[in-house]
Amino acid sequence: MIAVPGTISHGERAREICSLLIANGYIARDEFKDLQYDESLRERVAENLDAVGLRLLQNTGSNFWGVGLSAATAGDDRLEWSNNAGLDRGAVALLLILWCKLILPKRLSADGNPTDLADTLFPDLEFKAEPLSSITRDQIVAEYGAVLGGVTLTAKYLAQLARAKLIRTHCGIIEEGPLMALAIDEHQLTGDLQREVLMTVLKRETKTRRN
């Protein structure tokens, strides 16, 4: 039973939230509004998680709070996020594909960036004017099944992502899971993608001049 905020101390509330985060991997933002608006509570939760090698994951584009490895823990060569989540390399690759399908278009739309940026980055992903809320398993298999190792391996990777709460699947429909927007460092990834766009443009300009 979740205690009503204000009836318990910050320390007790922070421990309660940390317990739920560690047990479930995430909590819904709208069910923990005190965590969103109470900075001291948020700091206490972050401190408690840090003490056990974890960190509070948040993203303005997500409806959830999550928990992940702290920078110190993730930097340990003996640990790897994908291994910790039980993901094969193929599953990690599929996660990035799905992130680009389901999350990136929303970010581009929110930032007011032109869709041709996405087309330049991922010419094979067929970005639509309106962000996708879901994609079918058949679409993924048709577009990337050969790269991912076939239908059987693609299904295996989807199951791993679903178990890690990165996606939700139902009757062949794939949707964003509560941890998808939290598991990827979007700032770092966006920076990498923007640099890739710059390199692509420069190469294109160089090729044009030579011709």
C-alpha cells in the first residue's frame, strides 16, 4: 500500500519510492507528483539509489521515472548495461531501431526540427509526418529481419526487450515501453546523430564539387 505524501517523513517516503523503483524498474510520474515537485525528496531518492550503485532516470518526454546503473557502476568494466538487462547484441540493435521509429520522431516534432534531418540520418526508416505510436512485428521482420538473423531471432530479441520493459507487445503490435525513453542517453545519442548528419552533408558537398 502506498502511503499518502505528507503523512510520512522525507526519509521514509524516499525509501518507499526507492523500493518500488528497484522492484519494478519504473514508476508512473502522475502517481508520484511529490517526487516531481519536491526537489528535496528527489535529492533524497537520488542519494539513496546512489548508495547502492543506481541512479534515478528521468526524461521530460517520458511519463515514468526509472532506475538504472550509476555512472560509477556503469563504468566498471565487469558490468555492462545490456548484459545487466539480459540483452543480446541483436536486441540492443533492435532497441535502437525501435527508438528511432517510436521516440525520435516525437523528439524531432517537439523540437521543431525538419523531418529531412531524420531522413538524412536514417534513410531506410521511412519517417512519417506524424510520429508513430506503434509498429507491427511484421513490419520489423520485413525491414530488418534479414539483418537481425531471421524471424526466430527477431522474435527472441523482441521478447528480451519486452521482459526488460523497454517495449510492450500485444497481438503483433509493438509499442514504447515505460523504460524505452529512459534507457537511452538521448543527449549523447542526439549529439552523435547530429555529428553524423554534419559528416553526411560534408561528404555530399565534397562529392558534388568533385563531380
